[in-house]
Amino acid sequence: MNTGGQTRIWAVMTVTEFTGKARLLMVITVNHAVMRRTRYISNAGERASVYTGMKRDCGSIMIAIPAIDAVRREPMLVKNDRYNFWMLNWLDQFMVGHKGFICGGCFKNIFSKEKVKDLDIFFERQSDYDDAVQYFDSMTPGYEGDDKRGEEFTFFYENDNVKAYKHKKTGIAIELCCKIFGTAEEILNHFDFTVTKFAYYKEEVLDEPETEPFGFDGMKELAKGHEMKKPETHIEYKVLMDEKFFEHLYMKRLVIDDKIPFPMSTFERMFRYARYGYFPCRETKMKIVHALRELSEQQVELSESLYDGMD
């Protein structure tokens, strides 16, 4: 074997759903260009591994590969201040009056400078959703409660997952989602494609104290028998996104880096995204195929979806 030239021995391995053991399928000889390409592809998800060692046996070369745990890139969400995301400022008008946050496919439209048709607003708990429904109801024609506000919205539609309103000025649909509840991070972890894993939310942040609570001034106040003031807070807007969001958005690539809660829905959405020029990578296609194979006929017929009524 030439270990210093253009030829290398490459072990092609298969991985069983990230939790099994790698096993050797074949040993092939490739040149440097192919090997670099193979490594690049494999780093995207289910990945093959190069041989870990070799030895000579009876004059022939044998690749010795111990069984190893399969490798997987853990999905990572990145938090940022909104200062570098000035193009999201117009969303603030839809963030007041309730505790919800915006997640999902609208951000791929915003950053691609495409028309936004709807905004999906999620909530941490049922009570927050109920308060938001009350708030938006109070801004629709026909509402007669004491808290009636200006009629900025009209009722659009309602189903088991969503109650939606149409903003009169912009024509954008505001979809209040009640299928699942949780923090922005928890909601994004339910999404399938990385190009939908983006959230715009409000965070309560402590103000900078005028005096250190346990500094000299603070101790003097305690010595006088005064209670320490409760720290004051203010609201800051934050963004949370998949670390590969902009890379996959630019490449128009559909990538699933986590579980697929509703495989049939994801399969159907894959075709819808194809109309917009987004196509799945090889690993994503294989994940969807494997997930579909595990469904029963009843599950296929029901095609339960997190996204029914949402983007």
C-alpha cells in the first residue's frame, strides 16, 4: 500500500439510527479527491468512519476496525441579541399585549426578502394562549367587551391547533398556536427542518443595580433595618436559531438534525418546500424513508401533523 501518494484505503461503514454499532461493509481504494468528498458528506449526519488501524495478515492487508458508537451532530440552538437583526423590528407590533413568541417558516421569507403571509405565535402555557386570544379578540369587529380596542384585526379561521386573525393594514395572518406549549427552545426542538428553526421572543432581563446588593451601600441599608428593593427588570428582544439556519437557508437545503415527530407531515411538507426551490440532503431523505417505514397504515392515513394550520 502506498501511504504517501495519491492512494489510500477507505473503509465504508454503515450506521444504524445513531444508536447502534458501526459495521464494516467493504474496503475500497480511492484517491484523495474522493476521500475528501466522502468525509465532507459524512460529516453532515449519518457518517461513515475511516479505519482506525490496519495490520498485515498472511501477506495481505487487513483493515482492523473496532465496533464504535455511531456519531451524530447534536442539534444546537444559538441565542443572540436582536441588534444585528434590524430587519425583524417590524415584528414588534405583533409582539405587544401578550406573552407569545414568533417561530417558524416566516423567517426564511424575511431573510430571503420574500412576502410574509403569516406569523406563527407560540406560548409557554395554556393561560398565555388564552390571554392572547382575549387580546386579539378585543381588536376585532363585533367585540363588545369592556376592554375593546381599535379594530386592527379581523377573525380569519380557527381549528384544533390554531386561532388566526388577519391584520387589516398588512394582510398578514396572525396564527395563535395551541397544539403544543413550551419555551422557544422547546418549541424549536419540535420542528423538523433547520430552515424553520428560528424564534423571535421577549426575555425579562435584570436592570443594572445602582448599588451592589451585598456591597458597602447595601450592607448599610440592611444595618438600618431597610429591606432591599426587589431588582427591577426590563424586556429585551432575543433571537434563537439553529446554528446551521443561515447556511441551509442560503443553500436552500432541507436538513433534519433531530427526531421526526410526524413523518407523513414532514414528507408532505418536503414536496411543498420543493415548489419554493428547497430540496432535502441525502441524509434527510434517508431519515424520512426510515421514519415512514416504521409507521402503521393507520398512522399514514391519519397523517397527524404538528403543522396543521401552521406554516
